[in-house]
Amino acid sequence: MKRYSLLSLLFTLILIILPKPGMPQDSFMFGIQANQTAIEVLGEVGFYLQPSTFYVGANGVYFEDRYSMGGLHAMVGNVVAPGLTGKIGFKGVAGKFKRSRSDDPNLYALAFSIAGRYDLSEVIAAHYIPVILHATVSVAPKPLSFDDTERFFEATFGADWMFLENAAITASYRFVDAKFEEWRRSHGGGYLGFKFLF
């Protein structure tokens, strides 16, 4: 059942972010990354709206015996320095965290989100390094946390090696801290996977 749910999420994400005819699309990213006990499916579309770029994306994470979580984000980004892009916006998250001996608490939050992307190939021209560093931090205080959730924090840090022109090998680390009524779950883990960028 869990496998079918994950496949359904995968196909739904593809349909949502897949390019449509006539769409003024400037960028498209789709990826899958995993470790021994977790898997994440993610995607993002960027639209250039002078002078900024508007990003819409989604992700789904399933971590065996710990949590399952999905997110939708909308962000605005600008190039703030050579090779460096900054983004700010919002991320809605929903899911369920597993807890032994009691009912599993529901996760619902609307988080403030800030992200950065640093393309080394644009900065170190003398020695072409096809690596992109990226980080995202999302925080939802109590007024923006709902149902069983009292606070939510998520941070991801990673690097994409552009193995091909439109494909990357990605390595990342995610830390999640969710506070519920009379209970708290913190967890971190590393991931490896592929990304496809157009």
C-alpha cells in the first residue's frame, strides 16, 4: 500500500510540473533521492517575470517508521551576486509523524521559506567546476502551525554535480524538527539521487 501511495505521488508531481504547451517556462527540475530507509520525490518550475523569477514546486518524503510528509512551495527569486541566487516565499507542509504507544500526530503548517543557490561554474571561470551548492530553511511558528502541530522547522543543504548538461548527481542532508502537543520529533539524514534540469 505504501509503495502504491508513493507511485501515485510521483505521477501526480510529474503531471503538476510537466511543461504545458504555450507556458512561458524558463526552468524545470525533477528529481528523486533516497537513502537506506527514506525516499524523496521533488520538482520545481520557474517562470521569469521581469525582474524576478517565480518558482512553484512540490516534494514528498517518506521515511520508514518515522514520518511521511508532503510540501508545496511558492517563492520569488533574484540573482543577488555572480553565481548566487536567493529566494524567499512560503511552503505548506502536511504529513504524519509516527509515535509508538499513542496516536500518530498530524503535521500541518505554513512555513516562511528562504533559499540560496550558488553555481560554482559561474564564479570560478578559470577552472570549470560543474557543481551547484544549495540550501533551504523553512520555519513555521505556532500561529502558522495547525491541528496537532505547534512548531515546524526544516533545513536542507546539498550539492548537485552536473554530470551531464541537463542531469545532475545530487547529495543532500535534511534536518526536520516538529513540535506537537506534549511531544517532539527531531531527525536528520543524508540522501543521494538524480536530478533532471531543463
